Amino acid sequence: MAAVLTKEILGCSSIFDQQRSSSFLSAFSASASSKVFLVPNLQRRWSKSSCSTGGKVVAAISEDLVKAVPGSGGDQKPVKFKVRGVLTVRKNIKEDFKETLVNQLDAFTDKIGRNVVLQLVSTEVDPKTKAPKRSNEAVLKDWSKKSNVKAERVHYTVDFSVDSSFGIPGAITVINKHQKEFFLETITIEGFACGPLHFPCNSWVQSKKDHPDKRIFFSNEPYLPHETPAGLKALREKELKSLRGDGKGERKLSDRVYDFDVYNDLGNPDKGVDLSRPHLGGEKIPYPRRCRTGRLPMDTDMHAESRVEKPQPMYVPRDEQFEESKQNTFSTGRLKAVLHNLIPSLKASISADNRDFNGFSDIDNLYSEGLLLKLGFQDEIWKKLPLPKVVSRIQESSQGILKYDIPKILTKDKFAWLRDDEFARQALAGVNPVTIEKLQVFPPVSKLDPKIYGPQESALKDEHIIGQLEGMTVQQALEGNKLYIVDYHDIYFPFLDKINALDGRKAYGTRTIFFKTSLGTLKPIAIELSLPQAGPSSRSKRVVTAPVDATSNWMWQLAKAHVCSNDAGVHQLANHWLRTHASLEPFILAAHRQLSAMHPIFKLLDPHMRYTLEINALARQNLINADGVIESCFTPGKYCMEISAAAYKDWRFDMEALPADLIRRGMAEPDPTKPHGLKLLIEDYPYATDGLLIWSAIENWVRTYVNHYYPNSSLICNDKELQTWYSESINVGHADLRHKDWWPTLNNSEDLISILTTLIWLASAQHAALNFGQYPYGGYVPNRPPLMRRLIPEETDPEYANFLADPQKYFLLSLPSLLQATKYMAVVDTLSTHSPDEEYIGERQQPWIWSGDTEIIEAFFEFSSEINRIETEIDNRNADPSLRNRCGAGVLPYELLAPSSEPGVTCRGVPNSVSI
């Protein structure tokens, strides 16, 4: 079968080693479809030395042909031979009428010379001209014949003419003379004695009329800058220079330029003063940098970049845009369908008279009976939308029913969300398990300036918790590592006056105290609710403790709801968006600008940068912008991104490593006798225990990789590309924090291993733990209300009587409205969904050919096998009844760090990158 494929794709020519071609195609076919963690029987022909001749005779077509070269010794004369290339082009399956016409035009003009032209560039230079040796320019074959092929991938061939002194090709240039761009996946060159040569491209090749310069693609051989073959040095720098651009002008959607800018495009003051927002980034409001688009300024604010409103696309470098399968089935299809069609329908359907939940049954009906929508003229459009499964539509004349899938939190125990133990368990194993800390002192103390925000003292007293400590004193509980806290006082307090002045928004600065029981579980024992002092007699702080009667039970439930609302905001704005999405973008931009595609570190990071710039651009356009989904659905409203920026002031890259973060929060202590060198103070802490397995696997993989390419520290210090990447990430990408003394140095292999492990951890496991549980836990709004609309009434408040008369109604009126809830549910469902083309940790595109270094390929498959073993271990833990935070009656297993997943909302799976 492989031989048949070889003949079909490569053609039947005596110059090809059929056995070698067959083995390549077999590996290629497997790499395209396999999702199984296997270690193949790799051949060493892909190592750097495999194409070395060791003598005068070089780059012959085969060993037999070497013998045919006339002459001997110093009298050898170059002889011309042909080699063949196979290009794999990924096609769009769905094309509109315009695209079909352009394709037909390209097929016609291809016949008359407006075609795709390629040229091989040798790793060697001509001793006479001192320029790289080049093959003839060759034209891609069969473009017109295969123009109507309906397949995801189409293979084309091209024949090059080289001579026996050519050397080994290290680069290929491509000119596209067609009207339309095409996506070039790989190029494989057959015919050299060393076996197939692979060029992983994975890039859009633009038409020459749009981008006149030749595109440059390098082979899969990794080279540190000082190792770059003489024939490739100029091309290496030329390609990087083109990616950096000149920092001027507005970027076109077809550009491939990576540059930095501040967040000055979230507001839209041209549409009204209410839509004006502060610029994030700079001395006044520090923030990471984002990808520059260069759009013209707004009319009303010369320092603000004009908006590109939905559904028009926002610029990211062309290769960062979603592939077709992701566009059609995921973000630009599903997310935009939700934002542009579903949400307007919700607004039109939910009248002012029907804006609140009247009972918990109204919430339950969203899953069982659905919500009746008035679609009207949108009806036909609606049918064609690639909406998620959760947004299923039942035809009913000109109306539709919106039904939501049952969130996972309800599947095992419908009333779990009411229980204190579940409230506490989610602090360790929910969607935001990265905030809980060991309580160091009691009462807790604010770090805010007392001159601005008043006394730092907490209202919490010993008498509030002493009865819950199983006979211990408060000091004994502290010393015994029994007390823990989720503290949202300082992050919210400076904004409370502004938030509470908004219509329908009410918030406290909350502190929640937990006690670790003898079973290793937590129980909440006190909640402090703080407000700014409105006057000398105002009660600005109050403490709610575990309930003892009906009234205190409802007070307790309202207090927990406010804690969850604060938790939802900090989770989304600080831990999720800031610490994974926004903080990684500068490192990604700098990597493309400063690390060549042939640099080993770029090859390592490449799968962990996929789609991040695109999803961040979509967020700026639709989610974190003025009046976007985040402002609409979360308590801080228009101040959401200012809270995110406030969190950035305390962000530290050196504390983003999982072990460092656990130690910083007091959740672990260094202990070299323990696995991973840490002793967890709560042994059954699912996020930490599973996370450390993945962290260690990443660290071991990175250590093997780094030590392979940098056997001594001088290589790291002298690697100009590497040092410039890291320096630019800090000094430009995180410019507002560049003078901080906590930035790790980059002087030796341990420094590099730590930096790279942290980046890969953040992009993969940390983001997964914070993202894919959003709908499973938050899709039932009472479990994690994203906003609250009422404060808890005091006995002297006029509303207190209403609360006593109908506490359930008061509770529901405190939660988001029907419109806010259904909008939030639809969006977080989409954000919790894995796309069909997801690439999970331990996987990567073209797994056998992404690198030309055999030892590294073997090490990668060892890493893949380790990830597979971790998945089995997590499954075993979730079946262990002694682990009460992940196993028990009605308890959800903790699978957010289980590496693999099917497409959809699964509450599991660790993609390689921040891709949604």
C-alpha cells in the first residue's frame, strides 16, 4: 500500500529509493492521524550527521549514483541530477462562490506561467561567489489538474536540478504567483543519499502581488545561532527581520509581523463617553503588552486605537489565525454565533417583566424545558449557525427553544452546591483552586494603605471561630496548619465604592476562613464582609458564621454567594485572563521576533504558542472590551479590566512555577524526602497533586531537551537569539515591571529549564485547570454566580423584612438576572469546549518530523508515554475512596488535569496551548 502511495505522489522514477520513500509515507500517514502515545522504531537517518558525506563526494542522489560520477580524487566534476519534492497543501473544504472563482482562475493561469515557483538553498556557500548554493527554480506540478480535488490535504510534486557538489538543502524559497494564498503544511525532498529531508512549514504562502518577497522555509534540522551553516546565515536573519517589521503603519490581515502595543483599544469613546476605558500598559496603569495592529486613532482620543467591531476580524499575524476546522466548529463560528446571534435574541426575548428567576425551578427549566426565543427574521440564519451542542434549537414556527446541557455540578448531586463541604472542596478542586492560602496570622491583616482605605484590622475575632476548631485554641490551629483563607479583601476593596454605585451591582471585600478537619477535608467556619466606611457610625465590616437556625442559614448562603461572586471575578480577570492569556502574549511575540524557526528553543515552544494571539485578539474584541461579555456578566462591570491591572502589580513570573506558587501560598513546604521535593499541607489537594505530576513531566522533558543543546552554560550566555528573546519578553513585553529584581536570570541551563518549564506549564496545564471547568461548575449559576445584585440586609434595613418573609426570593433577586445568567451560560459553555483539532500535551503536529534530531524525537515520545502514565494515575486517584476531595457520594472526580479529552465540554483535557 505504501509503495502504491509513493508511486502516486512521488511518481515512478528510477532515481528514488522506493523503500526509503515507503517508510517516510508510512510514518507521515501515522503522524497525521495517530492520537496514541507510542514510541516508534526511529531511524537515525534524521540526525544532523546523517547527511554528512565525510569526503569529497556530496549530495549524490543515491549511493549507486555516487559511483557513476565521472572522475576520481581531485578530478571530480559536478554532474547534474534531479531530485523531487512533495508538497502537502491543506485546502479549505468549504469555499464561497468568490473563492471558487479565484481557484478556477488560479488553475487557468497556472497553465500559462503564473504558478508556484520553488528553489532549494544549500547549507553550503559557493567558494567563488561566497553566496549560498541554489538549485534551479522549479515549478510546482499538477496544480491545475488537482484544482477540483475535494480533500483536506492535496499532494503536489516538484522536480529540482542539482549537481553533485550542491551539498544538503537547508532551506527552500517559495514564490506564489497565483491570486490566492495557500496553506503549505510540509515539503519533503526525496533523492538525496541520506534519505528524505523534511521541511515542516505550517504557514500561509501569500500571493506575490500582496507580498513580493520570497517565502523562506527551513528544514527540520535544529541549529543554535553559532551552528548555522554558512549557506543559511543570511536567510536566518532575513526571515527574522521580516517577522519583526518596522513598527509602522496599519497591519493587513495577510501580514506576518509580530510587534508590541499597549491595551488602548478596549474602549470606544467615539460611540459615547460611557464606553471610554483607561489604557492598560504604561507607568500609570501597568499591564503586559499585546500584539500591535497599527490601526488609526479614534476621533475623540488620539491615544486610543480605533475599534474593529464584530464580526470584522482583528489583525493577528496570518499564521496565528485559526485553522478552518477550528473556525467552523469553534471560536469564530460558535463564539461569534453566540455573541452576534444568540445574545441579541436573548435580549429581544427576555422582557423587562421577565428579567428575574422566580424560583429555582426557573433555573432547572433552562436544562429541561429550555427558554423560548423570538427569532423572527433571524430564523433562517439561525439554522445555519455552527452553534455548540448546549445551544440546541427546537423548531417551532418563527420561534425557537434554547436548551442548555446539565452542568456537571448537578449530575451527581443536584443540591451539592448548597453544602458547606462542597463549597470548601471547590477551593481545592474547583475551577479556581489557585487562591486558597494557609492562614499565617489571625486576625488577617490588609496590605492596603490605611491612610487611603482606613484601618487594616479585620473584624474577625477568636470568638467567631473558636467553637469550630475541634478543641484547639486559635494559636494551636495556626501552628498545626489547620487554618486556611481565601482572601479577596484587598483586590476588591479599592473598587467597592465605584462598583456599588453601578446599577444592579453589589459587592463586598470578602475573607473566608476554612478549618482542616481530621479527615483532610475543609469546612468554612467564618466569612468576613467588608465595605468602605460611609461615615463614622457606619458598620463597614461584618462577620457571618456557620448557621445555627433558619435565618442564619440564609444569611450564610448569601455570604457564600458573595464569596463565589468575588471568586468568579478574580478567577476570570486575574488567574485566568491575566496569568495565562495576557502574561504569555509578550513571550510569544518575542519568540517569533527573535528566535529563528530553526532554533531548538523555538521548536520546543512552538506547540505551546498555537492560537494564543488569535484568542486574545477575539477577547479584546468581544469579551474584555467596553460593554463586552465580561463587563456585562461579572460584578465589577466597567471596572473589570482595572481590577485585572491591579492584580498585575502583584504578578511575579518567578512565582508562576507550580512549586513556587504552592510554597508562596503556604500550601506546601520544601522537603527533599518527598516526591517533587514538596510536602503538601493538605495532602488531598487535587489541583496540586495532579499538577505536580504534569509539572515534573514537563520539567524532565525540558531538562533533557536543554541539556542536549546546551551542554555548558557558556552556550546559553552566548546565544544571541535566546538572550534577546528573553530580554525583549521582559523589557518590552512586560516593560512596566522590567526593573523588578525578581525576574529570573538566564545564565545557565537551570535558569533556562526553569523559565521554559514555567512557560509550558502556564500555557498547558495551568490554563486547562482554570478554563475547562467554567461551564461544568459555573453553568449552574447559584453554584458560582458571576455577579451579585444585592447586599445582605442588616436588621435595620428596610429590606430585612422582605428577606425574612421570603428568603428564597431575596436570594434569587441577588443573583444575576435571567438575561445575565443565560448570556453568561452560553458564553462559558463555548469557552469550556474543546475543538476537534485540539492538540493535547504529549502530542504535536507531525510528531516524527518536527525535529531532525533523532535523540530529541525519542525523548519526546518518552515524555508522551509519561503523560499517558499520569492519566492512568489520575484515573486511579479518582477511584480512591480515601481521597474525599475527589471521590465520594455525589462528589465530582477531579479531571481538569487529566491530559486527554474528546471534543466538547468534558471538564477534562490539557491542550498544549492557550487556545480558547
